[in-house]
Amino acid sequence: MNAYYLRNTPSGLEVALRELPVPSPKVGERLIRVHAASLNRGELLGATSDWKPAGAELAGEDVTTGERWMGRCRGGFAQYALLDDREALPIPSSLSFEQAAAVPLTFLVAYDMLIEQGRLRAAEWLLIVGASSGVGVASLRMGKLLGAQVAVTSSSERKLDRLTSLGADVVLPTQSFASSLRERTGGHGADLIVNAVGGSQAAACLSSLAYQGRLAIVGSVDGVLSAQLDLGSVHEQRLQIFGVSNRLRSATAKAETVAGFRRDVLPVLLDGRLTPVIDQVFPMSELAEAIAVMQRGQHVGKLVVRW
């Protein structure tokens, strides 16, 4: 089978096509014929100098049963890949393989941030800093479905226009959102903030939180992994800060999130109330160009590749 590998070099990311044997599933795994997969910035930022199989989520058919499945995986940019039963989600009949490939990782992260840990409720204010990413757009769509009022930031006027069309109630330039958010929310601030940019926005996020507000940290597009915190404000306003990385979570803990997602979110994907937003779809042979588009940061939503 054909499979794509990725590594980071001093001159940038490199992609290589390799010929590999079709993997054999163990107990608790499904062999999936991959139809589509999608790009995730975290995978690109985490690339090392060693060649590694690329692709963190897929959509395809179970080779044995013909059933359609989507899920988080390892090595999704391949003609065949293994999918852990605990990560497998049935693809709603309303979704194409390309749409399904844009769901598992980003919407599971949004579910973790907004529902499991963020406890977002109807009429609360949700602020998404750097909202044009796949996770940002998924959070916008899910926040609106939960009945929240959603403010978003971006450094691009074109992206802000697109985010407005996707349902954002308030759009703000990333460079100055802290000074205007409270005015736009009647002095309240944000009950939950998703920081999809990184440490450079941490202080502004903290200053924008409402009393008992929650701050979710996801990704570090800016490369800034540390920030000063006003601990007095955290203490006095009873603020909460949490992350959503799965790197150190057990398979059991991740499976619990998948089970909750299957119960709470899959039905609204099935009936069409929630849909993924795809910016572009590329042939798998143009994976390198798709990565270049992601690195330029001009997209809104997901970038998908298909066989």
C-alpha cells in the first residue's frame, strides 16, 4: 500500500511516499480502507527530524464489514490504516467521507473544551481566540448549538467575514480584542475562552474572563509556550485554566471522551444540525501542497486530503 511519512528539517517539513505492507489488525482494532483524512496543525508543529507516519484522523470503510467509520488514528495518510475500536465512530449517512474526515480530532477537542471541562451553558459568552483553525471553527459551531453567545478573533478581515457567516455574534481583531470584548458584552467578559493561538495571548485572555471564567489552552501556533499570570486575578475571580492535550491521557480516559461524544454530539451530526466546515479538499498526491496551505494560514476550517 501507499503511505505518506513526514519529518521536520532545517529547511522545513518534508513529505515522502513509501510502499508498505497492509497492516494486520490485532484484537480490538479495525482495518480501514482510507477514503479521506485531514490535516491538523498540532501534528505539523510536533514533527521531528525522524520520519514518522502522518495523519491523525481518517474516514473510510472497514475492510471486513464494509461499514463506514471515522476516528482518530496514527498513519491516516495511507491507503489502509488501523483504527482502535475505542476511537471508532460510525459515519452518519448525511456525511461524505471528506466531511467525516474533518470531524474526529477537531470536534472531539471542541467537545472536551466546551462540554466536558468547560461546562458551557446556554446564554454564556464563549470567546475563541484564533477562531479560523479547524478546532476554532468546530468550537464556534458547537458553541452556537449549545446556545452560547460566541465572540471570535482573527488577524484577517477576510476571515472575520467568513466567521460571521458561520454564526459568530461578535468579531474582533486578535490584536485588540481584550480592550473591546467587555464593552461588547456589557462589561461581563467571557465565561469560557478557547485560546487557539498560544502564550502571546494568555494575559489578554485572563483579563477578558468573567467572574468564575474558564480558560482552555489548545495549541501554540505562535510558538510561545510560557506566559506570566496574574495569580491575584485568578485567585480573586475564581478563574480556572485547563488544557486539552491527549498526549499523557490513558486509552481508557480518551475512550470515555469518545463515548460521551458519541452520545451527545453524533446525533446532531446525523440530523444535520452540526456540520464540519471544509476550506479545501486536495488529492492525496498533493499532500505537500495541502501542508503548505496550512502553514500559510489562509484557510478557515479544515483542509482534507482524499485518495
